[in-house]
Amino acid sequence: MPAETTRTSWTVGRYLVARLEEVGVRHVFGVPGDYVLGFMDEIVESRMELVGTCNELNAGYAADAYARLNGIGAVCVTYAVGGFSLLNAIAGAYAERVPVIAICGGPNQSDRERRRLLHHTLGDYDVQVEVFGHVTEMSSVLDDADDAPDRIDEAISRALRARRPVFLELPADIAVRPCRAPQAFDWAVPPETDEDALAEAVEEAVRMLCAAERPVILGGVEVHRFGLRAQLEALMDRVEIPVATALMGKSVVAETHPRYIGLYSGALSEGYVRETVESADCVLSLGAWMSDINLGIYTARIDPGVMVHATAERVQIKHHSFDRVPLGRFLEALLVALPKGQGGPREIRPASRILDHAWTPAPDTPITIARFYGRMNSFLRDDHVVLADAGDSFMCAGDVVMHEQVGFLCQAFYCSIGFTLPGALGAGLADRDRRPVVFIGDGAFQMTAQELSTLIRQRLSPVIFLMNNRGYTVERVIHDGPYNDIQDWDYAALPAVFGGAETAVVETEADLEAALARAIAAPDALFFVEVRLDPMDSSESLKRLGQEIARQRDYD
Ligand SMILES: Cc1ncc(C[n+]2csc(CCOP(=O)(O)OP(=O)(O)O)c2C)c(N)n1
Ligand SMILES: [Mg+2]
């Protein structure tokens, strides 16, 4: 229960603030507007910090990345003009199962009831809450102060349970209305479980894994979302089964683990990983989503007849499924039931073998995608958190080995470009002891570039690699046209405009070495590196992805 429960006067605004603090929100991202100023005063007076961003979309992206690391995040905006600008970020959080509490100040309830034509309203006051209803676990107008505490508790607990965003519209007059004090609330309600189905699913999975000669484990994004990393690593220590991850599940285990073999993404994967996964006689998939880009766009060839596919709420084995079997319970039960050493002895080629080779730069050679990301293997450190934007950035960064606790954030299902720059703001504030390392394309950067100013204002110290290939190369490899060209900004001049930061321009391997040395020497500085690439230099994975999408869409 919050410390302030002894307070004698409670208002709905204060109640909401207290509950956010209680569930671990320390920063609320947002942009003010007249309908939300009163509630923002409550945030300012709380233990939380209100972090102003340049626009609401960026606030939403920041809250999303914050929640991915912190377990929950929050964003606060004004009515409609703020809300609809935020919508895309909340849709992304919904698609990728990230618990973000979105709060939107609104006109007074008395005005709402009289349908007065106030600024920002659309004539119809219900449009916003209804639209958000499609992209949240719960969307509600807190239109009654007596009922608001229960509604707030329900929204926050549903966000936590489902790992999805919720939307709360808070009319300005309701925010200051008195309400009851917070009472003890159990946020950690365990997910509903069918114990018989769990026992049966575990028994069948263990039988299949024990009978298999070439089993493999595929780690996925839900291991991140439901905080099951320790359990998966314990399983890796117990059995001798190689583990691959899908792109969104990257870094769910320490990639230096001897049984971690690399990223599996269908035909886009490295040969050994593809062969190991696709020739397996049992694939234990833990929380991986079978979406197109996550699993190598239509090219993953895993026989459903060898699959044990566990996701947040159910386990599918071959062609039948067990409902109400939560991933965490299933994983914990497997850990007990699987015999030690199962799967071995077996030769496993760890992904980390790549780190055995010392890196030798070719100083005068122009920098290429392959050499740049190859070099990143020895640049990344334990206290980094990597953010890779949609585009060649996440295709390439997926193959870089993440040491021990290095986090990896990417939006590989929803794929909204520009996510990672505001994302670095959220990640940096979620954990100031970890340095965000951002890989972002020039096209993506142009979407959310202003947030550099907030990163500088917050004195955060990300290393930002702006991968400048002069346009939308992802789209070029699918189908080229003049729409894929963009204006070539003087990127390295921007940090000075926004308040000042360390900058470097990389054209050769020698430039890259010099830039990395400076970034390492200044761990507390924001370091902005423009990497100038040939417009048609792209990873092999991206080329194959482009061909595959072009084929699906019937482009020539
Ligand atoms: C918000 C949004 N708008 C448009 C797209 C479609 N789109 C996908 S990738 C891409 C181009 C990305 O360009 P860039 O960031 O320069 O990366 P590159 O492809 O050059 O690696 C676009 C426009 C998208 N995914 N998200
Ligand atoms: Mg580009």
C-alpha cells in the first residue's frame, strides 16, 4: 500500500498517482494541454518524474521501451490532439504486449454530459475512448469519482496481467473530486490455470523431448514479457539441448551461454542455426510468436508435427492444444520433470564462437554493413541495452552476440519506424546504469529526430548509430521508386542544434575505430555517430526478405 494512505484528503488524480507509484512507475512521459494540467500538478508533486517529450507519439514510444525494461510504464497527454497522436505508439504496445498505462486528460464531465462544442472535441466525445478500446486491454472514461478508484485498480491490474496497454480518460473536474483512500490490492494475481491440462501438457512434452534425438529449444518474446529469463536459463543449464531465439526474443538468455546457438529466422538465419532448428525432431518453442518478420517472413520450415508450442496462455502440442496453461507454470513444471542432461551428449556450436576471433580493422576501407555489425560484437558490453529500429538495423543487429545481461529492444512485430530514438529515452530512464546503444536508419531517424533534444535535456548517455544509406533501403529491396529517396540531412550537425553532444562521422573502418574509442572514453556523454553507407549496401538477410515480400505482393 502507498505510504500516503494516511493522507486524509484523497482525490481521483492523487489516487491514480499513488497507484502508479505503487506498481513501480518512476517516470511518466507526456505533453501537457489545458485538460490535463491539474493532473500533471499531481505528478509533479509526487515521487515520480514527469518527462516532457516533443510530441505524444514519442512519449508513447518512450513509455513502451521504459515498460519493456521496468515491467510497467506510463504516459500522460491531453484530449484527442494528444490522444490520437499517441495512438500509434499504444497500438504498437498492444501488438507487442507491453503494459503501458495511457492517461488522457479530458473536458469536464459536466461539459461532456452537455456535449458542449469545446476545443479538441470532435462533436462526439466518445470517439477517443472507443478507438482506444480496439488497441488496449481496457479503455474507460473515469466519469464518476466514487467509482474511479475501482476502475483505476482494475485497469492497472489488467495491464499487468495481460501485459497490454490500458487507456484511462480523466475529465479535468473528476481529477480533483474527492474519492476513497487506496486499500491493499493484490497486483500479482496468478494467471488462471487448468491444473489437469498443465499436468497433461507437461507429461506429453517431456515424453516427446525424451524420445527425441535432435531436440531444440526456441526462446521467444514472451519469456521477456513474463520475466522468465531465470527459468529458461535454469532449463538451459539442466538439459543439453541447443537454444535458438527468434528476433523478438533476442537476449532472453545470455548469448554467451555454451548452448545458445543464435538467431532463428527461417531462410534468413545463419546455415547452422537453420539446419539445427529445421531438422529437429522436437522443437520446444517457449513464448515465440509465429509472425512473419519474427520468424523470417514466410520462410520458417518447422513441422507442426514436432512442435511443443507454449505461449502466454496455452500450450499447443502437434495439432492439439491445452488452454489455460500459462507459460511460466509450464516452464517451471518442465524444469522439474525433464531429466538432467536430457538431449546430450551432443556437439553444439555456440553463437559466441564468433567472439574468439580478434577483430582486425582495415583502416582505409570504406565501412560496410557487414563489417560495421561484425565490429559491434566486440564493442557491446554487459551494461549496454541495444535498441534496433525496424529496417536493416534490426535485421543486422539480430546477429550481433549480446553478452550476459545485454538487453535487446526491437519492435519486430509492429515495426513502426522511429521507435528506438524515443525508446532510448525510456530505456535510459528505466535504468540509468545501462547505456542505450541505438541502431537506427536515416528514414526512421527522420520520424522522431526531435527526441534527441530530450535525451540531451535528461543528460542521458546513449550511443546512437545513425545508419545513413540515403533512403528507405528496406523498401528499395522490395520495390524501388522515387518514394524511397529522402532528403540527406546534415545529421551530425543536429546534436548542436538540440543542445550539444559528442558527434562523429564514419566513412572508413579507421573512422569507426576512432569513434568507438571516443564513445568508450566518454561513458557519460551522449555520443552521436553518423555512419555513411552505400545506398544499396544491405545485409544478405534484408535482400532475401525483400525478395520474399516482393514475391508475396506480386511486385515484379
Ligand atoms: C511509421 C512507419 N511508417 C512507414 C513504415 C514503412 N517502412 C518500413 S521500413 C521503411 C524504411 C526504413 O528506412 P530506414 O530507417 O532508413 O532504414 P533502412 O531500410 O534504410 O535500413 C519504411 C518507410 C513503417 N514501418 N513505419
Ligand atoms: Mg535508410
